[in-house]
Amino acid sequence: MQTKNIIHCENLLKTYKMGDTKINALNHTDFSAQKGELIILSGPSGCGKTTLISVIAGILGCNEGTCTILGHDLTKMSEKNLLQFRAKNIGFVFQQFNLIPTLTVSENVSIPLVINGIELDTAKIKALDVLDHVGLRAYGDYMPQQLSGGQQQRVAIARALIHDPKIIVCDEPTSALDSVNGRNVMQILKSLAKDSQRTLIVVTHDSRIYDFADRIAEMEDGIVFNTYKNNG
């Protein structure tokens, strides 16, 4: 594994206002990740985990600090350049799958390519290849509601993969799954990190999947206060 960090965030501050009260979702925290790592981000609800991965993914800005991804400081990028950077380099796996019910499985998976200007018919061909990688090639013409929860999450992973991102962030990817499907999903994610040298950050409360991590980063009160290698 290369030792150079492809994610390097320093002194991140993200503040929200609730009436006259300011809440620091991120409280001057640091975070880094290397190529090919699978890092689990753990901590209680409301500690800033989802905010942190949203900043890393370029979905949220921050009030202070720097967030350098693949050599680019996202805090200094224009909205247009940030959108282009995210569309090319970042994959996002959501907790509730976020599949569009009126589109077929292959059309759902095709969305990131279409956003990047690829014709739908061409994108759907690539979608079938990526679905094959997660064991769902035969389901390309199905509607999302015809699939099980575990299958829908694998479709969501395929959608996050299709544009060959270097970084994938996952928000509670196993929370809606039973233990067997949850471990199957994590096995797919683990293989993605190792086989393709992608960096994966997985937010989770599910201690059953901690053994898949290379490192575990613990958060509380908007701060990553402890990071340690997982020794199995």
C-alpha cells in the first residue's frame, strides 16, 4: 500500500445555526486516508461522521480548515469545478440506497455516467458490466422494488463504481440489512479497496463489520479523537 495520503483534512470546522445557537458539527478536526484503505468511521449519532464524509465528498463546504483530496484543496475550488471533480472522482453509497423507483436497475447504475455526458445507451452497457461485478448482471431490466434490500444495496454500490472513482464514501451501508447481507456487502467493498486500490470510508454503528476495516477512526463531538489499525 502506498503511504501517501490521498485524503488529508486539517482543522475542519463546520458550524450550523439553530436559532441563536451555533453547533460545531466538525470541531477543528483532522483526518487522513491512504490509497487502497478501507477505513471505518465510528461514533455516536450526531458526532459529525456524516458531515465529515460529506465534506470529503465535496457535498458540503466548511467554515475553516483545508480538505485536500487527490492533491486538490476542495475548500478553494469553485462550485463548478467542485461539481466536476466530484462527478469524476467520488462515489457515494447512501444508507437508504436512494435508487430512483421509476428507472430500471441498469438505468439507476448509469446515472453517474449520464451526468458525465455519456449517452444513456452507452452508459447502460457499462452498467451491465459493473452489475456483473456485484453479481446482478441478470437484473438489469428489473425495477428496484423487485429486489431485496441486499440486492438494492449492491445496485447502489454498482452506481458508485461505474465512473471508476478513486474514493468511495459509504453512509451506514449495512444498517438496513441483516447480518448475512451486511457482510456480503462489506466483502464487496473490501475487495474494491484491495483489487482496485480505491480508498473507502465507511460510516457505521454496526460493530459486526469492524473486522473488514484496515483502520478504525473514532469520532465524538465533531472530532476524530482516536485512529487505530484493525488487527482482526
